[in-house]
Amino acid sequence: MFKKRNFIILAVFLFFIKPMYSQCAMCKAVVETGDVSMAEGVNNGITYLMVFPYILIDTLFFVIYRYQKKAKN
């Protein structure tokens, strides 16, 4: 059962990998223009957007840890 499901998930992922890779045409065009400050801005924006999900997940795990620690006592 799980092997079949994992195979289907892998097949779907491999089937859609090319369309997923090609979704950022505008970012690629901006970076390829050769403007270093624009490329740094794009990289900083990506980093900025990437940080918040990690902060939210870390906060969630911390709250769960504190709740379980309090429940044991």
C-alpha cells in the first residue's frame, strides 16, 4: 500500500518538475541582466520571505515542547 503511494507521489513529482522549475522566468531575467545590486536585492528578498516560515515552525515546536513539559509535571 505505502510503496504504491510513494511511487505515485514520486511519479507526479518527476512529471511536474520541469514546469515547477520554469515558473520564475521574471526573476531569472532580472538576475541575468548583469545588475549586481538588483541580483542582491532578489536574493535578499528570497531570504526575507524564507525566514518567516521557519520562525513560525520553530515557535510552534517550542510551544508544543513547553506544553508537553508542563503536562508531565
